[in-house]
Amino acid sequence: MLRAGNVGLPNVGKSTLFNAVVANSKAQAANFPFCTIEPNVGLVSVPDPRLEVLAKIAGSENILPARLEIVDIAGLVKGASQGEGLGNQFLANIREVDAIIHVVRCFDNDDIIHVAGSIDPVRDIEIINMELILADMAQAERRLDRARKDVRFKKEAQIEVDALEKIVPALQAGLPARSVSLTEDEAASIKPLGLLSRKPIIFAANVNEDDLATGNAYVESVRKIAKDEGAEVIVISAQVESELIELSDEDRQEFLESLGVQEGGLQSLIRTTYDLLGLQTYFTCGPKETRAWTITKGMTAPQAAGVIHSDFERGFIRAETIAYHDMVECGSKAAARDKGVLRAEGKAYVVAEGDVMEFLFNV
């Protein structure tokens, strides 16, 4: 399952956003720092209109969309990596996520206090970035000492040493771990560390309702930083997301269009996350269920089968595959077979976006 972690300073709208996009979330959103005392975890269904189309064709009893898990942690402050505020215990909660959503306050409101006393997205981003780097540095330095000792007993530990000897100096210089170029083996060797500053980042610029379509000067400053860091930016209004929850699908779309946007923040967040991480979707469908599966672009059919169950990958024989548009045009799997658009793909087949697949395998 895809996992993303929410970070940011106190009172930037993190928990309001979390509440809005996660159904039945119990996170609190209040006008004071550290209102999120325990990490909150919520599951979000990934919207995909193709699911209902396929379910109707297959006569499926159930529809199972892909899921995004969001981890919302307490607001960080300067010195969090050394225990300031609620301390670095919360940083550990996001070491296992695939991407970090950095919520940045890009709105003025005198009624909502800012922990630093003023609105400055550049300063706020620098504070969070440095706390992530400092937390990584402490961990990487400890691990490097251990890895150097491990080399005496395990030759393969040298790969990890080589990786950390590149990363530690960069962290000490105030650079994120993602700025360091590593070989494939080196990257794999440090993956268990879950270095925070190596994770892909999406900046969620939280604006007032009136700035949702056009942005503002604060948003532009975030875009500049994102460009320099190779990160992505979405413009989102946590308050608008809260209002969307109460609306029907039709009223929701009408409300968004009245604000000058075509999609809500949740859709923007999911789409951007998929693009940033190089992900795509394939489907399985039948009378029992139609389901969306998230995979990495470039995965072969056996690897895609392994996302369902490791036995599927180990015993893979072939994958009966139909492109989504062919399935819709034909109206059934049988018709697709008759028209010759149902394909039997082998182990070398690279799965395409929207493929409808059924795997044959040996137990």
C-alpha cells in the first residue's frame, strides 16, 4: 500500500487537511501548537471512475479501489531533532512512508497564530528541511560507525559503508540525502534506514479559498524552492476540503468550478503522488470484485502479480491481458477474446497503465 507522511510546523493546516481527506478521521484540529498528540493514520480511497465501468461490465459484487495511507504527525518546531517541542519521536513515525507531504502555510489570518509569529513559507520550509536533515545525520553517523565494524565480518557491508560515506558529509553540510548520487546497490543498502531527507517531497501550499485557483506570492516562493529541490507543489485549501465533505458529488463539482478549479485537493494530491513516485494502476475484475492495484511503472507481469500475492509471482505462467479501452469497447472478456484483443502475455511483458489482467500460475 502506498504511504505518505504529513509534516509541517504547528498551525499550518496539517490536521485540518488530514481530517478533510481521511474519512472518519479522529485527528483534532485546534488553534494551538501540538494538538496532534499521537500519530494519526488514515486510509484514503484513490478515486478512479474506471472501476465502476469495469464493475458494471463484469457484474462485480464489490468494488475495491487502491488505497493511500496518510500518517499525520504533530507539528514540528526548530530543534525537534534534538527534542524541542514534542521531540523527534514523531520523526520516527514517517521513516516507513514512500513520500512526504510538507504542508506549508500560504495564507494570512490574524485569528490563527503562527508559531514563528509571521507568515514566511521559505523560512518554514527551511526549518522543517533542516530538522529532517539533522535527524538523518544523527542516525546515519551511528549507522556508519556500526557498518565499518561489520565489514570485518561481512564483506557486503562495504556497500553500505560506501553509501554512508557519501551521505554523511552531505548531511553535515546541510544538504538532503536525496542530493547524493548512489548506485543501485548502495541505495538498496541504506533503504532500511528510511532516511527522511531522501524521500520524495510534495509541498502542499495551503491557501485561502480565494487563492485556490490563482495562488499568491507565498505559493510562488514555494514553487521556486520546489523547482530547486526537484519536488512537486500542489495548491490546496484545507478549509475548502473540509467543506467538500458535506457535499454531494454534483454539488462538489459545482462548488469547485465556482472557485475556478476542476478537481479537489485529494485528487490533486493522489495524482501528484503517483506521478512523483512513478506509479500506475492495473485492474482485476470478475463477478466477485473489481479491484485497482498500484504498481511501479516498468514492472513486468510477474512482478505485478506479486503485488497481489508472492505465490502469484513465483508460480507465474502467463497473464491474460486486455487494455482498458478495449474492454470497454468490447463489453466483455469473451467478446474481447473473439475480437483478438485479449492477449496472453508472458514473463517479459511490461504492464501498461489501465491493463485489465487475470493471472495464471502454478501453486
